[in-house]
Amino acid sequence: MIARPRCCHHRLQFSVTVGLIAALLMVSGCRRGGSDAELTGGTLVFSDDFERSRIGDDWRAAGSAWGIEDGWLTVAGAENDALWLRSELPERVRIEFRAKASSEEGDIKFEVFGDGETHESGYICIFGGWRNSLNIIARLDEHGDDRLVGAHGRTVEPGRVYDMALVRTGNRVRWFVDGRLFIEYRDGQALRGDGHRHFGFNNWTAPVRFDDVRVFDLGAS
């Protein structure tokens, strides 16, 4: 007769514990969901799948390193002559694209909030730079002491297609790879206004391909 209440008591403790754990998991999930909420939604304002033979008038490049092959934007040996999107970026924005490196060097590189003409005029994002040894977001100088090195130990796998998303809201620039936060850069003096309205793909020497570019206006909220 005494054992039953103890058993019930233990079951009650177990139920309460499970309930608390479930509640904590729900809170954790909500927080995580809130941190990457801008990975969905917004208004599509530009897209390009490169299903053609020429780059076209939506993009600007002074050099000849950029081309299109089998529906992919291709580049090798551009030596920082970026391919810039002529359209201006929204203030709050998500930029999505696919990327893959064709060699062990990695070096998937792009720039955001630049002037549309000049390398290092905005934020420079590099996955597997310096012979696939560093991942960075830099502000105006990819070699500067204030560049943010992150995603330690992550290297580019040649031939693997990565889904990239760059989100800028407020003073945060967040870079996602395959749906997970890769590097977050917080800038108390965020680059805005004239001279900081454009997105571009960039490259030093390694062969890289890009595809399926989409730009979303996240609105004022």
C-alpha cells in the first residue's frame, strides 16, 4: 500500500521534469528561429539564373574573366575585378545564391554594400580564402586588422554546391551557409548610403562558379 504512492510520486516528478525540458526546448527553438527569421519572407526584387550565353546588362565588369557556362556564372583569375550588380540593394536585404569551387584552393568570395565599381568599397566575405585556410567578413579592407575571422575549421569542399544567404538588418551583417549561421558581423557604423548600395561577386585566381541569385527587400519592419 505504501509503494503505490511512491510510484505515483515518482511518475509525477518525471512528468514535471519532462514538461520543463520540453518547455526549455520550445524556448530555445523560438530563440533560434528568431535569430534567422529573415531567411524567409521579403519581396523579391531581383533574380538571375544565368540560363543564357552572355552575362547581360544587369551586371558590370571591366575585365574578361567572367563568363557563363552550363547555366553557371564562371570566373577564374579576375584578380579582384568584381562583377557588380547594377541594381541598388534595399536597406534591409537578403541576398541568396549558390556557389561552388572547382579546386582545393576554395576562395569563394563576394562583396556587399560596395560602390558598384571598386574592390573593398563595402563588406568583403570570403569562404576558404588564403588557400582554403580562413573565413572572413571584412569592412573596407580584407587584409585589415579589424576583419572578423570566423567559422574556424570550416573549409570549402571542391565541387560541393553551397547555398549562401547574406542578411543585413540594422547594424548586423549575417552570413548563412546551407541554412546555418556562418559568420555574423556587427558594425556600429554600418556602411550605408551613397557608395554603399551594391552587391558583387569577386575572385582572385581560383576557379569558382555561382548561380541562382535572388535579392529580397525585407522592408522597414
